[in-house]
Amino acid sequence: MVEYLDIIRVVIISFIITAFLGPIIIPILKKLNIGQNVRDDGPKTHLSKSGTPTMGGIIIIIALLITTISSGLLNSDMYVLLISTIGFGLIGFIDDYMKIRNRRSLGLKAYQKLIGQIFFATLLALYQSNTSMLGTKVIIPFFSNRYLDLGMLYVPFIAFVVVGTVNSVNLTDGLDGLASGVTLIVLSFFGLVALNWGMDSISIFSAALTGACLGFLIYNAYPAKIFMGDTGSMALGGAVSAIAILLNLPLMIPIVGGIYFAEALSVIIQVVSFKLTRKRVFLMSPLHHHFEQKGWKETKVVIVFWSITVMLCLIGVASLN
């Protein structure tokens, strides 16, 4: 049975591996000219970031693989978590590669990414509905021992949640250390829940990815020496989604992942408002850019969003007790 000391050990090992990989992989990416192409319509302060090595998600994924494989807890749940993470990370990798090859900030077309995302999301939903003791039921936060049976709607609902979460995490990855910091906090929450519920493989996986995100911050915190790219953000989105689904807690994602939700919602509101009224609700979307345009420093936005995520995770803890 996994204990707290095991979790601490896994976090430390993953952190050390990530910290060790940084000085090896960053120079390689620089030598291959794998640099970020910054959007022309983004904040002008971000133009100086053009050329910063991207695809840093590779570092996170390698550290995760080494740590989880060496843990000795390779059961079906662990394989599903790894497949979800690597699968979505692969979609992001192809997207990053196309951006670099074409020397522009656009990679895969939206429908191409969506097809791949729906495929992996559907696999995850089918696995959980056929192996979970709860079947097609999900836990309702704030209502102890209450479940919502989705029945035939389970697979499409889970697929929607997963695809939405993956793209929301991707939108959150816009400032140095923002997505990696928010996600390690969310992962810590789910990891502790899994530990307390005796779901060892999920707790170890969460701990390994938490350590990897923490180690990645050494190089991704402001000023970033490397970006995770879609390779990393989609991999993290796939991991968070898979963990929540295997814990039967998909309804918890909008709570503890409130920052993801707010980022995605800001984009939707902005697009709909502009198309209907030709007016913008936010100075710029996603939401983190709005605060930048209001004069907040990048580091302030990141710290505030981290702090909000900590509070949301505490609310998440309260909702399960």
C-alpha cells in the first residue's frame, strides 16, 4: 500500500530527473532551431520571447515515464493514464512540429486536432465505463455519497469533458510558469484524493507528474528558458482529465481547475461577443492577456492565478468531506 513517504519519494525523484534533463534537452532544441513562434496579435511584450525553445513537454513526459515505470505499479489504470498523457502529447507534438516547420504560429487545423482528441477521449470513457465499480456513475461534489448515473450519455459526456479540459489547459499555457504551476497544484489535489482512497497507481502517477511540473518550473518560470508547447500543455490536459475520470470525479475539474475553465470561457465570450456585436468584452483573450493589458506584470498574473487555484483546491477538498 502506498503511503505519504512513497508519494514524497516519487515527487523528489521526478523533480530531480526533470531538473537533470533540462540542461541536456534545452541546448539540443536550440541547436535544432526549435523555437517558439509568437503570435503577431498577442501582447507586444511577448514578441521578445520569439525563438525561445519550445516542445519542453518532452522533458515532462520523459521524467514521468522514467518515474512511473520504475515505481513497479504498472497496472491497467497506470497504462491508461500513460496512454492518455502520451496520446494527447503526441497530438500537441505534431502541432508544434508543424508550427516550427512552417515558421508560423498555426499548426494542425482545428478539426484535425479535434479528431485525435475525440479518439483518445472516447477510449478513456469506454475503459472507465467498463472497468469502474460505479459503471456510468460519477460522483457529485458537495453531496456525500451522491452519484449521477449518466447511462448512455456517459461516453459522449466524458469525451466532451476531456476534450474541453485538454484545450482549456492549452489556452492556459500563455505565460511563463502559468500552466505548469496551476497544473501541479491541481495534480497535488487529485494525488492526495487518490492516496486517501487507496488508489495507489493513480496517486503515484499524480505524484510523478507533480514532481515533473515542479522541476520544469526551474526552466519555465519567468523569464522562461523553455516553453512546454502544445506537446506539454495537451499532455498535461490529457493527464488531468484521465486522473479525474478514473477517480469518477469529472465534475470536480471545473472546480479545482477553475482557472482552466475561466481561460476557455473568456475566449468563448470574446468570440461570441465580437461576432454578434462587433465589441470585445475583454481587452484581450485568453483571460491572462486581459490582465496584462490592464497593466499587470506577467509574474503578478501567474502568482494570482496560482493562488486562486490553491483556494479552489481547498474548496475541492471541502466538497468531498
